[in-house]
Amino acid sequence: MKKKENVSATCDEICHYIKDEVKSGDTVRLSVGRVYIPGKVINNHDGVIQIKIDSEIIKGLTTIDVNKLKEDLIEVEHECEDSVCILEAKDEE
């Protein structure tokens, strides 16, 4: 069973987390505005992630610059080999 962790974080903190912690082969599920983007991470270059999406509606590769979308981030679920971390966006203090 994978370790699961829920964290509230600012959008800047989430962007730093993605830049530092998300690796190729991990799974991410991004909630940005009203858009839900699930996929396998192919590449992460300083927070610009390339994701292989394989959902019923959308299939293929997409590149997402998380810093450009940070104001609209609602939640990021990051699943790696041994854990799942869910980061919920909170207002800046």
C-alpha cells in the first residue's frame, strides 16, 4: 500500500514541488481551473512537464508550463513508486 499525504500549499509552493519532486515515470493529475489533466510524466524540465495523456476524451503528449498556470491551480496529485501526495492550493498569506 502506498503512503498517502494531503498537503495545503500556495500555488508557488506547488510549482516548486513539481519542479523538484516530479520525475519521469511518475503519474500526475492536475486540476487547473475547470480542466482535469491526468497523465504519465515523460519529462520535467524546471517545472515544464511533458505528460502522456491517455483518457477517454484526450490522448497524446502535451507540454505544460506549470508556472504559467499557477494562478489557476486547484489541486495536484503526484503518484510515484511508493507514495501519493495530494497538494491542494490555498490562498497566499
